[in-house]
Amino acid sequence: MGHEANKDGTIDENTNAFSDFDEINDFQNAVRSLGWGITIKERGNGGYYGCELFFKQQRYNLQIYLKKITSGGRDNRLFEKRIQFSANIDRKGFDAISDNKTIKAILGVYARETYDERIFCGWDIEEWGYNEGRAFNCFIDISTFADAFKFGMAQHKSAKGQTSYAFKPDFLIYYLFNQNELFSGASIAPEFHSESLIAPLQKILYGPPGTGKSTKIKNWISEYGFEVTRTTFHPDSDYHSFVGGYKPVVVKNEKNEKEEITYRFVPQAFTKIYVEALKNPERRYLLVIEEINRGNCAQIFGDIFQCLDRNDAGQSEYEVEADADLAHYLESLELSTRIALPPNLYLYATMNTSDQSLFPMDSAFKRRWDWEYVPIDYAKARELRIEIGEQYYNWGDFIQKANENILTTTESEDKQMGNFFVKPDAPNGTISLAAFKSKVLFYLWSEIYKNYPKATETIFQYKEEDKIEYFGIFVNLVVMSNFASKF
């Protein structure tokens, strides 16, 4: 019995260590989840693996010693964890010549039975390589794993001044390529001290039109430093417009310099950001889908729909095989043809409750997203005013009363107007007459009141002498002022 780390950074006491897992399989999965490839060329004693690590045209000779983390073995040091090496350890990794194409590392893998996520840790291979001909242990404190769970990456220094690191799988490639700097005393980059995952990974913001759903996403982009790709769904959207497909493109013939038409795979929003996220695991990427409920989501996502299930580490629970066209494109980039969303790829979407979706969302699709309702902010709306002729009307008061009437008329909140339904286009937070007519009045007529004749009579109808008109409200300032004052 010893001490074990929790995902929230706390430590459990008197808990059994977990060792029923395949450390080399976990290591390979972590490498591949970051967009890299790995091939094991050789295996030896003491957890030695000679591997080829590759990305695009880059090839590296990877020499690692990989072991499961176990308890320290000393009763008076319950916080201690270690990996153990016997005297007959294979020396090939230690003895490999260090150059810019060779990476050497001593790594441990820490696991809890209750979590899917693993924590890796590493020691300076140059410091420990002198232990030739005798058994030795590499030690680390359990608090380092707790900090790694919470912050992404953490450092530990022993009483003898020996340094070790613990880190989440998304920092594995970073660690392998930056060992010299890390063990020479350089501090961990500031971004690694922040939470590596921002929950939730997939979110849909919904509410009446104009409540600021896109503005909220814009603020998150600024706060978390997302790299962003945007797309908008509509009834004609399909898998190829979202993921990509072969299209005719004009290219120049290198021999005769004439332009010719050929067919190439053209990646679309999803594939573009998916590839970037795999190539840059240390950065956060966000795919923004506007008006998600206006498209046939099942058709648009295709099999990628299964990747929306994420584990505690933010990785897709299930991989799906790319279709032939996409697989060929991914292979050309030397990426895996098995699609799994990496933990640094986020999907946020918006939908207006007023939109009459042609393709209702499947309940299985819905449950894979977190949902957030964005309400109308009347206080914010009262900072604006409507200009009609020489008269001004408070925008917040107007939409509050208009929305009450919409609710009474339609018996639904879906078509109410939000505080940002129309933006001020004149000085001092003023909504011009033109904007009010073209956006507000037209919306009220076309989307609501024309479908409710009795309400139309009271809202849009007016009499001039013996003549009854409906559309005079759009051209007559007096009538328009009377209309605004009704609310």
C-alpha cells in the first residue's frame, strides 16, 4: 500500500498501485495521437526499445528505456515511486551516439485503475547511463504525478539534486525533443502551468437570435489563445464540404508551362484544423460551426461522428478508418489513416432557436455535446436606442415588450429577439431607421406576425382615411413611431 495521485491534484493514501496495462502500447498510442508515427525495430532487456520516430519527411532514431511506475519499496517513503533496472540491462540505448537524428530517453508510465489517462515521466539518460554492470532505480515523488495530472507537466528535484519530469501524453513529443534544455536547468514553458484541457471539448451555444452566442465564442478565443477555423452549416452542406474531397484544380505543366486541369483532394474545414492540431500538439485549435442545426449533422459528420466520444484525456474513445480519399490525403502527410480527435482540438457551435431546422438532430449526436443556453440581456440592450425621424426609443424597452408579445402570440420563446439582434450603425449606440426597418420590422413580419392574422391586425395594420394597409408601416414615419410606441 502506498500513495497515489488523483486527477484533481490531490493524493490518495493507503492505495494499491496499478500495473495491469501495456506500457509500450500506451507509449505508441500517445505518439500516434500527436500525429507522429513510430515503428519498433528492436527490443532488449530492461525495457529497451529501438524505434524509428517519424513525421512527414523527418526520421529519427529513438532509443528508449520504458518501464511501468511502481511503488518505491521503502516503508518509510510512501510518497516514493520508481522504475527498476537489473544489472543485465541492454546497453544499446545508453551507448548510442548522440546526434541531431538520435533521441535517447529513460521513461516511466504511471497509471491509475480508475482513469484512462496515463502520465509519463522521464529522467536524464546521460546522468543515469554510468550505472553499467549494476542494478539501479530511478525515483520520483508521487506529488509530481499529481501536479502533472492537474497542470499538464511538472518537475521534481531529489535531495541529491537529480531532476525528473512528469507530464501528460500531449507533452510527450515536446519532452523527447527538449530534454537537453529541460535537464540543463531551463524552466518549463509558462503555458505548461495552465490546465491543458478546457472543459468541455465540444459545446453548442443556443438561444434566440442576437443574444451574443458568437461574441461569447470570440471572447473564449481571446482568453484561451485558440487557433480558429470557421464554417457554417446550411441545408446543402454535406460530408465533402465539411471534410473534403476530390475537385478539379488548375495546375501548370512543368514541362510546357501550360495550365492543365487535374483532380486533387481539397481539404475542407474539419480536415484542415484536424491536421494542424495533430502537427502542433502544444497549441489549442478550435473549429467553430455556425448555425449547426441548419445542416444534416449525421450526413455531414459521417463516421467522424463516432470520434465525438472523448475520454478523460480529451482523446477520442474510438478511432474510425478514414474513407479512401481522405486516407490517401493523410498518408501523403505521413499521418495515420485512423481518425481520432486529439485533446488539443475543440469544437464549438452555435444555433438559433428561431431557425426551423430541416434536419432535426439525432439524440445520440446531441448527447455528445455540452449545451449552454445564452439568454437575452435586457440591461445590455437598454444601452442602445432606435432613431425614427426625430424621435428616439429605447432598444431594451422595445425588445422586452416585443418579446412579451411574441411569447403571447406564438406561445414560444424561440423567436424572441436578443439584445444584439441588430447592431447600432449610427453614433451614440443608435440603431438607424434603415436598420430598424430592414432587420427588425421585416423579421417581425416575415417570421412571426404574417403567420398569425389576428396579431397582424393589431400590430401591423393601420387605417388611413377609409383605407386599411399593412405595409405602410415600412414607409410612413408617423405610423412607424406609433408602432414602436406600442411596445
